[in-house]
Amino acid sequence: MIRFLSTLLLILFVASCSLNKKSSFWTKGEKISEEKQKLIKVLFQDEKVQETEFNPNLKINLKEKVVNNSFINNLNNNNGRINYNGKLKNISRFNFSKIDNFDQFEPPIIFSKNNVIFFDNKGSILKFDNSSKLIWKKNHYSKSEKKSKPILFFANNKDTLIVVDTIAKLYAMNIKTGELLWSKNNSAHFNSQVKVYKDKFFAIDSKNILRCYSIKDGTEIWNIKTETSLIKSVKKLSLLIKDNAVYFNNSIGDVSAVDIENGELLWLTPTHNTKVTGQSFFTKTSLLVGHNNSIYLSNDKSEFFSLDFKTGIINWQHEINSILTPTIVNNLIFTVTMKGFLVVIDSKQGNIIRKTDIFKQFKRKKRLKIKPIGFIMGSKNIYLTTNHGRLLVVDVALGKTISMLKIDNEKISRPFVLNQNLYIIKENSIIKLN
């Protein structure tokens, strides 16, 4: 408790610079005042947003054709609706050594021509074929670097695999052979997605600097720095690309747009809650999603935003508590709150049209411990994973949970889909379901 309060004091001091002798948080031998106790409570308590169902009987009809061969869209993060409605039968497992901090960084899978690419806790990169057979395993780290147990973030450009990591390295490999093409060092470690556009790739480091590199040799082309904070992001930062601009967030909640060619700042919009000093340092946000002329994102401070692509102006905002990446289908936005409510929003008007409780089957005591992790939208259902290792199947039209599958007892990743198979990452393996 003492360490906890000490950390709070430091943050408040730096953030507000108001802790002088006259306004000291508390004096020696003095109990914490009632007012200051309330402040601590506000800063660190879980959001207690009262959620209720809204239009629960409204049936959602999605007429848009689904994508037959799904993949993760490298530019806008939005998978849309995919042609998946499997039986969820366990087919195989890709095994590797246990990854530390797996639940914090939530690394994604890379799919390349029906192959699966991932990594282990020493930074070895593994390539599996569709039958879970290991094609190659390559490690391009020194002994000391391996001991640091780097977390890797991927992107691919045809046969080139781009890698950045949590120990400030960046490098490229040949996907076919695992051969190292080039390797560079950065002044700070990375904690973001990697995005590829033509002959460039982009990543954000822990100093909130967006960096643009050449895919050919890793040469830095430009960089742009945003606000610096003492507390680093507690969740992976996000990027998206549209109309010759790069859009990204930083560790304190700002969303920025920069010119893709020269890194010139086009606009910056603060989206964090400013009601309480220092609160933004602890904010977790969803990944950015682009659709038509808007960017969508949400956070765990009950703020869901729609921003204009060109100006950064906030189109509308809702009190929705979620850090899950939203998905847009037929101009409808789908997201899941941290308390287990499926929310459907009309993207054009910004109106919530339905809110349904998909955690109804859990008893209250257990429910308080369960958090959603991520989801994909199949042809008929939504497939949602939780922090206690369950996969929920939710009917899209009705917004009701129709079945639940136990994957593990621990946290699992969001689902990924390729060629009618669903993939879920654990800390030591990837599980493949049909």
C-alpha cells in the first residue's frame, strides 16, 4: 500500500506540479484527508459504469456479402465480416516456449500463404505450415538479447517479414527461408503495431516517436515526436494508413495524423479524460479503426470516439467502456464493453441502436472477474474470447450468446481466422479450430 501511494504521489507531482509545501498531499504524521482519499479512489477504481440493455429485441440483419478468404487488413485494422461459421473442433496445436508478458502486449499472428508465423520467449521466429508442421525456426539475437526475452511485432510485405521488438531492435527476414536481410538498433524499444505501405513501414517506440523506415534496408526516413510521459503505455499502440497519411495514438491518448511522405503533422486530437489529473497515464485504448471518413476508438474511461479523418474533429462521443477493437459492417459498428454488453452503433448518425447483455449466463460473483479480450465477426455469429479462457459464440442478429467453449483456464488472445480455421494464441501455443 505504501509503495502504491508513493507511486501515486510521484505521478501527481510530475503531472500537475502542484505539490508544493503549501499544497502538500499530506504532512508528516497527518492522516490523508477525506477529499484526497476520494481523489485516490477516483484515479484507481475500476470504472463503475451502470450498463443496461437497450432495444434488446431489435434484430440486426446484415445483408452485405462476407469475405471468403479472411485476412488481417494491414492498413486499417478492420477485418469486417468474414465467412466463418465453424464447428469449433480442435484440429491441431502449434507449440513453443512460454512467452512472458503475453497478456500485456497481445502479439498477433502473421499469416503468409497459408503458413503461420509466430515467436517464442527467446525471440526465435517459427514458421509452421497448415498442418502444424515446423518449416523453419530462426533466431537472430545474441545470448544477452535472448535473456531479455523480447516481444516481437510483425508485418509482412510479400516475401519480406518486418520485425520490431521490446529491446529496441528492428530487422527484416526472408519469409521463405528465414534468412536475415538487415538489422538495425533504435534508441528506445517498440510497443506498437507495425504497418507497411509500399516501400515503407511504420512503428512507434516507447518515447512516443512515430518512425518511418525503408523496407529495403531499414534506413530511417523520418520521425515525429508527440507528448512524452513518465508512464509508458500499458497496451500496444495502434496505427492505420489512409489517403497518404499515417494515423496513430500515443501513450497518453492523443491521436495524430501525419503526412506519409515527410512526417509533417496534419492534426493532433487529445482523446483522454482530463477531468482527473494524471488519469490519462493509466488509460487503456482500443486499436484505431478506419471506415469511410472516420476513425473509431474507445478506452476504459468510458469514452468511445468518432473522429474525422481530415481534421481530427470529434464527430460524436459515447459513454462506452471498452478496449476491444471495434468492427464495422454495413455502416454498423460492433463493440463489446468490459462488462460484457454487445453494443451496435449506427456509424452515420452515431446513435446506439442496440445493447445486449452477452454475459447473462455468468453468476454475479464470477462475472465480476471476467473480461472480454477480443472478437471476430463470422457470417452469422460473433466469436468472443475472455480472460478466463472461454470462447463465446454470439448470434449477430439477436445479440445473444448461443454457446461457450472452454479453450483454457488462463487468458487467451482474440481470435484470428484464415481459410475457415480459427486460431487462438496462448502463452505457449497457438490452438487451431476448424
